[in-house]
Amino acid sequence: MYKIAAFLFCLMLCQPRVRAQEVQPPAPVKQEQAKKPEVKQPEKADKAPPANRVQLSVKALDAGGKQVLRQYNFRQSLPDSAEAVKEVRELVYRLQQDAFLLASADSLYLARDTLHVKLHVGQPFEWAQLRNGNLSEGLLVEAGFREKFYNNVPFKPAEFVKLQQRILDYAERNGYPFANVWLDSVSITDNKVAATLMVEKAFVVKYDTLEIVGKTKTQPKFLMRYLQLLPGQLYNQDQINASQRMLTQLSYIKSTRSPQVRFTSDKAKVYYYLEDRQANQIDGVVGFLPDPNRQDKLLITGEANLNIRNIRGSGKQLGLQWRRVSAGSVILNGEYLHPNFLGSPFEVGTKFNLLKQDSTFITVQPRLQLGYYTLKYGKFSVFTEWRNSRILSEVSPRRLQQLDLADAQTTTYGLNYLWNNLDDFYFPRRGRLAELQFAAGTKKLLRNADLEKSFYDTLDMKKSQLSLSMRLENFLRLGKNSALLTRLRGEALFSDRIFLNDMYRLGGLSSLRGFDDYFFYASSYAVGTLEYRLFTASDSYALLFYDQGYFRRDLERVSVDDYPFGVGAGISFSTGAGIFQLVYSLGKSEQQPLSFKYSKIHFGITSKF
């Protein structure tokens, strides 16, 4: 009788997966787990008062069962009889999962405030042998199956289900979504199970076409290459699952429902339900700062952005940015991205950066990069960058030496890695973002006619230079309408000699709030952010933030470090003209006291079309 029961239990665990003609891939189908055992409700001898707790008394019917039960912890005092029955059910289930397949609660009765349970534990079942039936060598390696692992070891249903799941997952990744796994030739002798593991791959399935359903100008050809779902390629369930995450990284479309796969004979057609987002951007921000040259006067700074995304539905992007950060200081940034370059899965991009620091120096920094999106591991890029920094003629030779400036040309080569699974491109509430970058190159000093030749006598005109940067973000959803952002950003520059115009710039709305834009010079820095967002709509929220920074400035004559911080609040909400944002902040450092006199107000409107 026991053998028949165990045989039926094995068959229940080993039912193969069956896929319908139409599925929704982002939620992968999991192998059905064993049902928790049914435990009959106790017959109530005497009804206990509702206010009293119910005690649980469990006794094993068999001698060996008493020793086994000592290894299990369970609650012996519970609020009511329903919770007590639930605890018994959980105990029986744990026993069955630990190879006691015939464990059962044979009788339960409630006397006063105690639930009495008589438990049959039985003998543990073991694998006598699990033979390989028709699994190929590659499948054996991927599933981690070896026959020696199933010789005289406890028969634990959950472990076998995991093995079955690994085999099915491997088959789904390699073109066999209708594969079945089962046990054949099952025999049970003295509580020892012997069986043969079999797999039927059915027929191979390949991608047919990709279809886009919805109001979008995005071309299927672009999306097919971006998601790497190419006709004739073997069907891959992991690829379908990962495609949903990759879509959230595109700022100009949104998914209205999960993708669907329809199988026709040996072909798979993937349907994506998309709509265009208003992602093309024209916006401006105006800032009011105290004028350092004139007391009781305000200095007006500004920023203007133009971003055109998904040009003609091909995924191409063009961006321009102009900023005036202080009197006489201007920034100009440009970017162009071309995905699927020449029909390949690679993305080619160019960037341009110009910084004019009042009448002191000007730096031009173009960059060329080649990127590749992977299904599971994010985006990898290689790049080369040229940096040319020149001192302006208005600077006197004496001031050049005081500021530790120098003309230089730098050529670097580097690697960039980006991982992003935020749930929304513009207004995320959960998810993580990580970006790491490493670059190495050579810096060549250029002679300046305004400086004496002796200035260069002690300098090595050609030096190696390394740089590291990182950005880590985590959005934690606290409730239905709130989220907490934690962020860490940092960069570091390594070279035998670092000049002032080589350094990173820190401060402002996009880095360390509460200070003027580009207020600090740093050879290395880190900024940690804690920001609470309370959403009043899907695209509107109020925020409170705290930015804690650290920077170090290593020059030839002096080294400086500081721990500046900024605090503040703001709002961002949608209007008919676009997204309006207002941020008020205060900052404190060794150069700036914490005072309302030095508060910063930034506001602007982002218009999207």
C-alpha cells in the first residue's frame, strides 16, 4: 500500500510542463509544486472559549517518528484552532519534503484548549538510482545532473522539481519550448526509488517575425535588432523575458501590456504592445545666485536643452545642451546616437563637450564610442576621447603659476558598463541602475609662450593618466505613492601631476545641490544622496533630499579636502506646457556657511513633444 502511495506521489511531482498556443512570456511558467497535504478539521469535543489560546500537542504513532519529530520546531501555542490546524498542515508538508512521503495526521481532536494530533511519520524514502535515459551531454552539464548524485540519498521532491525545472529552462533557451520531462520505469523496493530520467524535446521552434501593436512610429526592423529577435534564430524564453526590461530603457516608447508569443507549427511570432511617449524635449531652467562681484545683486544663470529621440522610428537620438553657470562661464554639450549601425547590433555614438571657464581657460572634449546591448548583463561600451585644454590669453603668467594651470592634450581609451532595470525611464519608483567606467591614456603638456621656459624644465611633458567613475542608484517603493532614492556617484583621476584645468567640477542641480554650478574643483570626489519622493500623480511628485559630498583637490603646491553637504526640497508636476520643476536648496562647506543668504533656487519647465 505504501509503495503505491509513494509511486502516485512521484507521478504528481513529475508532470511535464504544457504550454498553451498563446502565452505571456514575462512571467515564466513554473513547474507545479506538490500540493500541501490535506488535514481534516478536528472534531470539537469541548469548545474552548474564544479568548483563550489553543495549545498544540503532537504525538507520533510510530516509535521512529518520535525521534524524527524532535528535529522539527513548530508553534505549540496558537491564537485559535484554525491556526493550530494550519500549523499541523505545515508540519506534515515539511516532513514530506524531507523524504517522509507517507507522513500524515491520522487524527485530530480538540479538548478544552488543546488540539491533540496523532501523527504518522513513516520511514524516509531514498533514491536507489536515477538513471539517465536520453539526456545529451550538453543538457546534463547545464542541468547539473550526475547519476552519482542520486545514489542512496534522501528522496526530496523539491530537489527533483529543481532538476526538472533546470532541464526545461535549458530546452526553452535553445529552441524547444514544448519539451517534456518525466520519470520512466519507476520502481520502489523497501522505500528505495529507482527510475529513469527522460526528456522529449518535441520539435525545434524558430522566430518568425516581430509585430508591433499600438500607436507608435517605431519601426519593427529597429526593435527586432535592438532586442536581438532575428527571424530564423532559435526561440529563447530568457530572451523574451529580458526584452521587457530592455524596453524600459527606451525613453520614447512605453509598453501597454506584456508581450505575447504565438506559435504556429515550428515558428514563433512575438507581439509587442507599444505606444509613443512624448520624449522629444525642449526646456530651459533659470537660476538666481548671489553675484560675488556685486553685493545685494543676483546673478542670473540658465540652461537650455534640445533632445530629439527616435528619429523616424529608427531609434536615432540627437541632443544639445547650453548652460551658463556663472559670469563668463559657458558649457556646450552635444550627443548623437546611431543604433544598429550598418545593420549590426552595435550602437555608434559621438559626444562633444566644451567648457569655457570665465577668462581663464577653455576645454574641448570630443568622444567616439561603440556600444553593445546584452540580454542579461546590460550595455557594454568601448570609447576613445580627446581632451584639449588651453589657457586664455587674458591670464597673466604670474596668475598661471598661482592657479597651477597648463596647456595639455590628452588621449584616452576606456570601457563603460551600464545596467538599468528601473521600472520607468522618467519617473522610476523601483529598480536599480549601475554605471562603471575605466579609462587610461596619455597626457601631453604643450608649451605656453607666456610662461618662462624654466617652468617646463622640471616637468615631464608626457604622462600617463587613469580615471575611474561610478554611479549607483536604487529606487525603493515605500508605498502606493512614495519612493526612496539612494544614490552614490564618484570619480577619481590618477596622474603624477594634475593641473587645475584637468580636474572634475562639482556643484549645482545635477551633482551637489545647495552650491553654484561647478563650484568645486576636485581630483576625486563622491556624492551620496538620500531623496524621498511623494507622488501626487504618475508624473508629479514632491521631494525632500540630502546630499553628502566628499572631495579632494591635489595640486603641486597644496592639497585640500572637504565634506560639503546640501539639503532642500522641491516639486515637479505636469502642466499643459510641460513638466514644471522648482528646487530650493541650502549648502554648507568650508567655503560657504549654511545660511539663507546663500540659498539656491532653480526652476524651469521641460516641454516634451
